[in-house]
Amino acid sequence: MTSTTPLRGSVGTAHTRVEGYDKVTGAARYAAELPFDRLAHGWLASSAVARGRVLAVEDEAVLAMPGVLAVLHHKNAPRLETDFPSFMGLTPDPATALFQDDLVPYAGWPVALVVAETSEQAREAAESLVVRYAPQPHDVDFYAGRPGAVPATGAPHAPSKTEKGDLAAELARSAAVVDAEYSTPEEHHSSMEPHATTARWEDGRLEVVDSNQGAGWVQGELANLFSLDPASVRVRSEHIGGGFGSKGVRANQIAAVMAATLLQRPVRVVLTRRQVFSLTGYRSPTAQRVRLGADPDGRLRALEHTALNLTSTRGEFLEPCATPSRVLYDAPAHRTAHQVVPLDVPGPTFMRAPGEAPGSFALESAIDELAEKCGIDPIVLRSRNEPDRGPVSGLPFAGRRLLDCFHEGAARFGWADRDPRPGQRREGRWLLGTGTAAASFAAGAMPSTASVTAEPDGGFTVRITAADIGTGARTALTLIAADALETTPDRVRVRIGDSDFGPAMVAGGSAGTRSWALAITSAAAELRALLVPGVDLPPEGVTVTSDTAAALAALPQRERHSFGAQFAEVAVDVGTGEVRVRRMLGIFAAGRIVNPLTARNQLVGGMTWGISMALHEEAVRDRASGAHVGADLAGYHVASHADVPNVEADWLHDDLDEDDPIGIKGIGEVGIVGAAAAIANAVHHATGVRHRHLPIRPDRVLSATAVAGAERA
């Protein structure tokens, strides 16, 4: 593989965000804030039934209302091409088939778009629109073992099923067996910035200003949907107020393009918070079963991890919960399998650590249960089951310092002083406990392009279709470029979020920075070779463009992951059911850390979300209406400042991959993985009661404690 200049100097030192001043002063404009001449506003009208057909959209009275310009629905909207492979070969989101037929597949489905001169006029008209339906019976019930489940299709990077060895025989030979079911609820991204899009046509070209996680991704999808030449579509997304997997191609973009095409003027569509819950995806609820069999010394003989998630009747989405079991532990008999059940619900989607976040809760809870059954410390049991190759792939690991994370974390957390017996520590009305769990997330990369220009004034401009969704990516890329160009960050300007800059990886899968860094350093290396000291540059500067497809293809096949060890201490009041996390510590092995300041933000943010996942987050659907109960940030509880105690994140140094010239593994997801399990294991250590179903609500603590007390009596 072609060598690039090692990252040095700026990389690895803490830097505040290069756009931070603009953000805190309001100079940084988000998608819903940019001004346009003759801007019209669209408001989506949502279905009032959970399943059925639209009989009529009575728009005459609405069209006569002040300021109303148009009402789009299935009888007059442009036809879309929806039969094409979506991002990474996945099924397109069901909501992309907007206004294409009279079917209503779930509650909250958009049935019309009202466009008016102001957003207030559009909203009033949309809420006045009369739509008549022929309702049909709907089914939104999800539970373990429910009928209608089918094997998931899976994907090349996440096959539905893996299997080796004789599971029944190895379980029969095991001295200790754990066979337990776990569940996680429907969870939502809840980004601070709602989804917003402005579309306009100018000089025969479609321009879309949007909040998304990949401008090139959205450009390609819109070009396919509207049968346009991709070169005639430009998508810009400079500042994004959070995404977490939800900001791909959604109804707001499609509706805005439809209306702008019809009216030939700019049209903006901003989703309400309630619409965000229905139209932008979520993490599917899961029902998982983990079976472990081990010898008396805790060495695994059998591991089975099966998982069920719901999906929309309009298209399949797999939440690959068994993924952690394919990475963390091996056994002579090893089986993982996924099923999905189609229901009358919106399509789930990627959400921070898809698969690993809910899957690690089940797996790492079961490992803790096995350690208790074997009478072995949970860290010792994990060390006895540390594989030297991928349990499923058979590939060697490109660095696996998981045990180093546990040893460092245990020393800092005071694990050696822990009494392994549950329910032994009390502080007034509080029972205290500690728990731990492993974390892992794949370190991937996708082909990307980048252009680097040497400017006549001595500075450099980097252009790449990257996305900064709040992670600090813009700053990280500035530091990477500065080192690759052998200059200082103040002489580098990084421009991102514009599909005109060429194809590049989206912000997702913890693969963005690694993918973009390779493209930038490759272009910088080639540019440096062209520059001659003392020779003036032309007025337009000198530009080099890279493409990393060949370089990535040449990388040796390895199991590449970030790893971590999570530790938590909780206090439980069994009289009220209240659970308080007192402290958390996460130690991670995540390759080269570009910017320690924003890296710590990412890891602490993930761990905080783990607190939220363990104790709070739970979206509930009403069986009668098929819709959410409390689809807003008042009804959907997330962790607040009062819930977040001392959360500390740190990482190991020199976690390097000798075959990878960049050495970045990604930190966006690994912080949440294992966090909920560590908390649940700590609750068990405090109370002696296992909680296998999230969130660990006060009512569940009270009922579980009562049951345990009755059993002891």
C-alpha cells in the first residue's frame, strides 16, 4: 500500500472546534435558517389511521385559504422511481415512496403536503385538510416468540445466521449453563435539530440545502428517485445538529423537491418533533435469547445468541444484535441468528451502535450471569475466553487490547476491593453495587475522494463531502490535513458537506473520520510532491484529488474493531425503585485519537446515552391507535443533567494497526456499547436481582424485589 506521511504534530493534541465561535454566536446557519428569496413553506399532513387506504383528499377548501399555493398528494404528486439499490445495498426507507399510492402503512404516514407563503399558513391549512380513509385492521404488537417472524435477509457485512459445532452436545457437556431472555424497547435518536430541507431549481439544476449525514448519499438517492442525472443535483449540508443514524433520505427531502419542482420556487419542509418520531427511523425493540455453556473454570463450550426485531411491512431492516457475539467470544459450538417480524409500523433504521448497543446488553448480562454461576470474577471469566481470531470470520485481529482495557479500568475503578456477593453494601436507604461489561465496534472504512488545493497565499483548502453532525469532524480533519501537509491548522481551511466535492463516506458506522482521513492524507502526499519551494503558484492554486478505493482494497483482511471496558457504580432504593448511577468509567482501545478534546466528548456522550438506555428510554405504541404515546421530548424520557454523575472516559495509547497508515478506528459508537449492561450488572450486584428487560424502571425494581423477597420467604 502506498505510504502516506505519518500523522504528527497537531494530531493527538486538544483543539477547540474550528467552527465553535460561529456556533455559539449564531453565525453558523443550519438548514432551516438559511434565507432564500421567494421561499415557500411546506407542511406534511399525517395519516389519522394506522393502516388502510385514502379514499379522498378534500383540498378545495384548503386551496382557498390565505397564502396556500398547492396541496400535493397521491393523485397529483410526481411519480418516483423506487426500485433501486439504496445505500450499501440496503432496502430504501419505506417513506421514500411518498405520495405514490393510496395506501397507509402505519400511523403518521404522510398523506399530503400543503405549501403556503408562510409556515404558519401551511400549518393551519394542513391541520384543516380533510382526508377520508377506509381503515383496515393493524398490528403493532411486538413480543418474544410472536407469530409471523421470519429469518432476516441480512447483508454481506452482517449475515443473518452463523453456525459451527454441535450446540446441543456442548451444552449437555457444560458444567454451568445460562439460558436467559432479554429485551430492549423501541428507542429514538432525538437529535436537537429536527430534519429540515430547502429545495430549489436554479439554471436547470436542483439544489437541496439539508440536514443530513452524507450529502453525496442524499444526492444519489434523490437523483434515482426523480430520475435525474446526478450531476444535475447538488446537496449542501454544512452544519448538522445531531443525527445518530436518522439523517439519511427522508420524507422532508422528497416533499421539498416535489414542491419546488411544481412551483419553480424554493420550498422548505421542516418536520415537527412528532413527525420526527414517525418519519425518520428508530431503533427497533428487540427480544433476544442467550445460551451459554461453560466448564467449571468458566471456559465456554457453547454460545448461542438469537435475536428478533420488528420491521415495517414496507421493507426489511435488520437490527444485528448478535454482532457482539461474533466478535467478543468464541466456543467450540457457536451460533447466532436473527429474525424479523413485519408489522404496521414505520421502518426502523440505524441508531448509534446499531446491533451492538442492544446486543451487548444481552450478551454482557449473560456473561455476568455465567461468572456468578461459576463463582468466578467477571473480568477473570472474560480473560479466560479471549479469542485470538475472529470467532466467526477466523481472521486475525488487527489489534485487540480488550483485556488491557479491563486491567487498566479495574485498577482505576477499584475493582479489586469489590465484594462479589450481591447486596452487601448499604449506605442509608441505598444499596450499592458495581458492574462491568465489554464493548466493541467495527472499525470500517469506505472509498472516498478528497481534493486539496495549495493556495497562492500559502494556505491550503481541503474539499471533501464529509459531514460534521456535532462530533467535531471538521476540526479533526483540519488537524489531519495540517499534519499531512506539514503545516499548522490555522493555514488549513476544510470545506465539507457539499456533494459537488465528490463521493465520500457518510458520517456513520464510526467509519467517517477514518475514511476521510485516508483520502485527505493521500491527496496531501501527492500535492506535496508537486510543490517546488520558491516557485509561485498560479492564481487558481494547485489542486490534487485522491480516490482511496484501490488503497482500501489492498488492505489485508483483518478483524478491525475498537474495544472498551465499561465500569459502573449504582445506588438502588428498593423502597421506591429509584436507581442512581453514581459513577462510570470507560477505558477504550480505539486506535489513534485525533483530537482528545472532542474524542472524550464522543465517548462520554456515548456512555451517557448508555445511562439513558439503561434507565429511561422507552417509546411506547398504543395498540388501539397504532401511534406513539408521548411522541415528544416530554413523554420520551432521556437522561438529563441530574441523571449524569461522574462519567470518565480514557483510552490506551499505541493501539496501532501496522497495516493501516492512518491508524484511526472510530469512537462514535463504542462509548454506548456495553454501558447499559454494566449498569444492569451493577444493579444486580446491589440488589441480588437480575433485570433482563430495559429500561430498569422504578416499577420494575419494585416488582422484581417483591418477587425475589417472596421466593426467599
